[in-house]
Amino acid sequence: MRNLLAVVAGSLFGIGLMISGMTDTSRVQGWLDLFGQWDPTLAFVMGGAILPMMVAWRLTRRGRPLAGGTFPPPPLPEIDRKLVIGSVLFGAGWGLGGLCPGPAVASLSYGGVGGLTFLVAMLVGMWVAPPLRSRLDSAVPAE
Amino acid sequence: MQPEWIMGLIGGLVIGVAGAVYLLGNGRIMGASGIIGGLVDGSGRGGNTERAAFVAGLFGAPLIATLFIGTPDTHVSTNLAVLVAAGLLVGIGTRIANGCTSGHGVCGISRLSFRGMIATVFYILAGGLVMVLFRHVLGVV
């Protein structure tokens, strides 16, 4: 049941990314590029995706997930430097390549050598990240 | 009326439904970097089959769709050095920040998570600055 639902969610995610144009790096870079030919598509994709999710979050206030278990705990309130530094690094790579993790996998079958190169580098980055993350944790001075 | 806006909105709604299925079905936040990263660094523990099933759908469904609607253009850079740098930054950054466009962006903002909103502001700012520097100043992307 859990795996079936995961395949369904992953498939819908992939199809959504594909038809929305978000596996096209020029659209993502066009949205980030305020000083060029600005492409507003990404804002529509984000807005469209947030609407069903707002309904879904509201439904988590009662009951349990269909496949058992519990719903995620409320979001953490604190902003730490891992969040900020990590997001800045991610954003820089997102701009450079025009791909983020979801579209990188979704477009793998039609993204050619370039798409595969990006994905392999991303997986290596994910693999080397945990020690860097703990270093950022331990280097925090007592406040 | 611009058709690409409409396709963006429709595709976005499908992405949101995907996140709703994962949340209401499995009780999980649909964050691509967390799902993939958990498989890569072994932090996924018991949830690995579920993660692999998600990734299989994410890769497989667009592959099957290309058989019917053709292959969309990705306009991926041909500069391998840029792609390697971009991939490393995305991989490291999303795992340090514990989320990407789907987890912090779609799933975080829709529950009014302050962390999700702050992360989104910073990755968009960084992406925008990179476009200024690497497209308009250096001309490499």
C-alpha cells in the first residue's frame, strides 16, 4: 500500500513537472533572470502546487494517513545557519544548472548527457553533505 | 492568454495533488531532495523501498509520457564543468538546508512554515544573483 501510493505520488510529480515546463532549464533560468526576458511560468507552477497542498495540510488536522502511521509534526520555528547557507548553495546551483532535484530525476530519460552529468554530480553532493552538515552544527558558538 | 502559463498552472496542480497523495496516504512530506538524499546517504532507514518506489515513478512516468507526447526540450547546458558545479551545489545545499523547491517551497509554504519561506527566499535570491553574475557578467549560462 505504502509503495503503491509512493509510485502514484512520484508519477504524478514527474508528469506535473514535465507538463508544467519545469524540466526545461531555460524556463527556470528565465524565471530567475529578472534582468533578461523574464519568464513567469514558475510562479504559476508554484501557485498551482500550493493550492492542493493547503487543502491537504488542512485535512491532516484530524485522522491518520491512509497507509497508517502519523502525520508529520508541526514545522520547526527556528532559523539556523544550515537552513540559510544550504539554501544559498542550493539556489546558486539551481541558477547555474536550471535544475533542482525533482526535475533532475523526472527529465533523466530525455535530458541527454548533460542531464545525467548534473544528476550524478547532485548524488555525489548529497553523499558528501552529511559531514559538512554536522560541521556547521558543531561550529555554532554558544549563544 | 499565454498557453505556457496555463500548462504551468495545470502542471503545478498535478504536482500539488502528488504532494497531497504522499502526505494523506503515507503521512510524508513530498520533498525530492529528502527522498533521494535518504537513499544516497543511508539516513532513510526503514523507508527505503517507499523512497525507491517514489523515485521509480518520478523517473518512469515522464519516460512513458514521452512515448505519447514526444520529448520535451530541456535546454540543458552543454558546459560539463557548469553542470558538475551546479549538481554538486544542489546536492550539498539541499541536504544542508534539509529541503529544496518541493519540500521547503511547495510543502513548506502551503503549511505557512517559516523555515520553508526563509529557505525559499534565500534560494531564489541566490539563483537570481547567479543569473546576474553568470549570464549577464560572465556569459557562461
